[in-house]
Amino acid sequence: MNILDWIYPPTCIACRMKLPINRPAAGKILLCTSCVGLFQAVGQPTCVTCGVSVEDGVKTCAQCLGKSHHFSRNHAAFLYQDVMRDLLHELKFRNKKQIAHGLGQLWAAALKDHPFPEECCLIPLPMHKKKRRERGFNQADILAAELSAALRLPLSKALTRIQDTPPQSAMHPSLRAENVAGVFALTEKIQPNITYIIVDDIYTSGASLNECAKVLRKAGARQVKGMTLAIVEKKSPA
């Protein structure tokens, strides 16, 4: 028990309700029991490329249709909305590292029945060292480490980011692929018989994931997949 909990009682970051002082380890997520139930899982069926929900009978969403990708498929667990959106905002812009650990545990629980390739390895989507110094951590590293421990999957740091670029969120989707072109590189030799799974917090345009997959495939990786905690629901073209 942390004495600071007595001085500054923890509160749920979603509804601001005070949390029990003697909360279990899972309480690191800083959410009350009621708010945990507000996470919305991605509904089935999903796009065979990005993993967003689609209507029955549809295999590929409008945004992925006709586009080539270096990764075979992305799997997203939750929708980027409401509580999830608020939590990730707190994590990224208020540097609340403990939220990443809690979300990683929540994500691992959601993936307990998910089928993984027999030979696979998790790779966190890398962050440039300048941005990592500013934030103090890379949330993808923490999420991937939680998944690796809970699901007993090997973890690799085979990728690094060699260029610092403007945030993807500040750019129009049509410019995001160009923004991350050539910014990732290998740190070790790739094993061609392994399926590499790139782990990140949010899937928006998929540009960073695709660029990472391009580097891995070019180096000889047999297959590259994506796995994201959340995914942004895509609006249908007008």
C-alpha cells in the first residue's frame, strides 16, 4: 500500500470517483469497476486488412479497398472512443505511464482466446529517441511488454525510428504515408520463418504500421501483422 494514496486518494480518470485505497494490482488502470465495463470491443465482422468493423458480407472497408499493404492484417481490440479515447489522451499528453500498464493487462485479457501463429514475435512500434526523452516512455513498449508477459509471446526490439517527424495526428491522412517514409530501420537480423506482429496503441491510417512492415518484409520477414489496442472508426465516403 502506498502512503501517498492516503494523502492523495486515487480517483477514476474517467468519472473521477475515488478508488479504494486497498485496490488490487489491476487497479493500476485507475478506473472504477463501472468504467471498465464501458470499453467497447470491435464488432464482428471486420475488414480483412485494418480490422475495423464492417457490414455483413463486406470483406474490405472502403478506406483499404484497392490499396496494397506490406502487412497482411491488423487486429484491433477496442474502439477508440469514450473511455478508451480519454485514457489514451491522459497517457500521451499527461504522461501517465501507469495507464499503459493497466491497458496492457486489459488488452491481454481480451486476447486470451485469440489465435496466434505458432512461430511469432511481438515488436513495439518504435518512437524516436527525442520524443521518448520528452515523454519519458514509449507506450507501445509498455503495451507489448504486458502482452508478452501475459500471453507468453516472445518480444523483439528489431525496429528503431531513425528520424523524428511531425505527429501523424496533425496531418491529413493523405500525407501520413509520406511523413513516415524511410523513418524506420532494423536493429538486428530478421528471422524469415517468424511472423512479426507490430504492436501499437491506435490504428488510424495505418501508415506507420505499413512502413514498419515494409522494412521487415524487405529484410526477409515471411509475414508481418499488426495488433493495436484500439482503432478509429472510419467514416464512409460522402
